[in-house]
Amino acid sequence: MAIGRLSVCTGAKGKASAHAQYIAREGKYEKDPEIEKLEHTESGNMPKWAESDPNFFWQMADEYERKNGSTYREHVITLPRELNEAQRLALVQDWIEQEIGDKFAYQFAIHTPKAMDGKEQPHCHLMFSERTIDGIERDPAQYFKRYNSKNPERGGAKKANTGIPPADRRADLSAQRERWEQTCNKHLELANSDARISMKSLKAQGIEREPVNFSMIEINKPSIRQTYMDHLNATTAFKQAKIDSLTINIIDELSAIKISEKHSEQAATAANGASDAINGSIRAIEDSQYLIDLRVPSNAWADKKTQLFSRVLDDSKQRIDGSKQLAADADQAITRADQAINKRLAQQSLSVIVERTT
């Protein structure tokens, strides 16, 4: 299962310009070594007075939007690792064409930091104004004024989100997430990948485990971060051990192909890889065991987090036990393969002796 989440949030007045600089790596963010890689940035549907400088559009939104009004909406999209850089960009551009079209001014950027497992973590920030483009030319001061339904040319551009009941907003968001799942999976298929994403809950997918959802403040705490990394390492080790064990299929091959020492060597290499993965994940679990007894305030929140850590470690230990069994099965397969090889070689030697004596 690939990862491709879609989150939607709203930007408050006074925050748009700074956030646009952050996603485009401009201003104070331009040369910050701590900021993740900027893979691509682009804007569209900007009014004439902001075509050459998208950030000027967001500055004017900060200045002229009404007090306590929202200046932008944002889609924060986790992009699948299974897509390369060009394929990720094509997916984002397809999504923008579908959801934004020529209705709203927008700006987006694709960032590619390193995840905790050391692999790429591509994601997209898509900012857009909900002021609808209607073909009327307005200067910045007028663009963000209140809409005038009787005389649109005298008021600001109409906001698309006004007057929508909360229940309808929730339904619209649910439908949008479903469209994202379909669009993302279409691009995974185009990329000849078997991976797919799902926007359904774990329960709806039939997966019996608690979701792990840490805030950035929590995940940056060394103890929490280390526990989660140990869990990832144990999960990775289990998957690798399972893959290695599946490569050991010597017995089935014996009846179909000529036996040679190469098969035994391949089986031994696979088993050794599984064993290394298992030992590494065991060490990771043992190192993180002390985190169960976290020194945090005794309250409901802390108890909940401690229970979550316990579940994470228990799950990892179960995976380790499964890996051990897979390795044991692999060893047995190798033993049976060696016995079969020796038997076949003995038969071949006997045949040679018979041929020489006849």
C-alpha cells in the first residue's frame, strides 16, 4: 500500500505571504540549510498585477482581506514514493487542473525531505485563493473587498466558500478525498506500479490496529522519535525477512531443474539476510524497551501516549517472532535441499559407476 494523504487547511489573515515564501523557499527561507529540498514551484491564474510576483498577491490578501477572514486554502498532499520526480509533478498538475482549473489563483511547491527511514518523503503544498475569477479586472484593494451581487464590478471577487452549511462542507471534503484517491491511483497505474493508496480509515480497510498520529512537536521529542524509528526498523526487518524466506523455494525447484550447488548457495544467502534483519530489529526493540516507562506527567494524555508506545513495541515484537519463524522455516528448507542435492549427486555417481562397468 502506497502513501498519498490529502489534508486541507485554512490560512488566516496576515499569514499568507510568509507561508508562500516558505513553500517557495524565498526570503529568509531561500538559503536555510535546515529546510528540505525544493523540487518544483509554480503559480497560475494570478491577476495581471501579480503575474510576475505571486508573493505580491498574497501580500495584498494579507493587507486587504477583512479582519478575521481567511486569505487562502491549502492542500498538503503526501505524494507516493513509487513515483519519480517527473511523475510526481504530472500528478500534482493533473490534480490542480481538476480541482482548481481556471477558477482560483494558486501557487504550489513540491518538497522532498528525508523521512525517518532515510528515504524520500515527497509532498506538495498547494495554496489557492477562494476568490473566484470572473473576468472582471480589479486592483488589489478592490479584489479582496466584499462581493457585490447586484453590481459585481463594484465589489470584490466572490468567495466560493460562503454560505455553505457545515454538513455540506464535510460531504464536499469527503468527496474531494475520494477524487484524490482515484487521481493518485490512476497515476500509479500509469507508472506501472502495483501500489495503490486508500483514503479510507484503517477500520474501513479491515486493518486491526490503532492509527499512529503524532504532532510535529511530539515527533521532534527524542524519546518519541526514537521509539517510532525503532518500530519502523522492526517492521522493515520483518518485511525483508519474509521476502528472503520466500526466495527459498529449493524443494519445488528440484523436480523441475537440474540440481547444482548454486541453489544451495542462494538459499544460504537468503537465510543469512533474514537472520541479519531479525537480529538488527531485535536490538532495536531491546534498545527502545526503556521508553515504556516514560517520565511524563501523570494525566490522561500521557497515559494514552504510554499505551500507544506499548502497543507499538508489542506489535514490533510480534513481527520479530514471525521473522524468527520464517528464518527457522528457511533453515529447514535449506537442510531438505542439501539432503536432496546429496541424494541426487549420489544417484548420478552411481549411474556413472554402472556405465563404466557395463
